[in-house]
Amino acid sequence: MSTLAEIEAAIAQLPPAQWMEVRRWMDAHAPKATTGETFPPAGEFPDFLARQKALFGGRVLADSQAVLDEVRAERL
């Protein structure tokens, strides 16, 4: 019998009141998954204006509606 099967059998025999104790222990000791992605802490947002200036410099971009209208006209 595998260890997992033994654990499942033991948990199945526990009274329901102890299931939550096992759940809390599992939550406290479970390894944390890492995705490799990092996000700013809650409440902090990236500086979008600084990013735009880094990408485009001082160049002024056309109004987005005008660009969308032009693209739509090309599709007709």
C-alpha cells in the first residue's frame, strides 16, 4: 500500500470534527507554489507614464480613436 493510500485511509477514519484540524495543518505546512512571475504588492501600481516615456520618448502618439477608425476603414 502506498503512503498516500495509507494517509487517505487514516483521514477517512477520523471523526468529522478532526478533519478541519488536519485541513488547517495542511494549509499551514503546504509548500508555496511559485510561478516565476512577480507582481507589485497590493496598492502599488507600475509607473505607466515612465514606461511610456521609456518606450516612445517624447513622441506624441495619435489619438487611439483615429487609429481605430483608420484600421477599420482599411478592412472594408
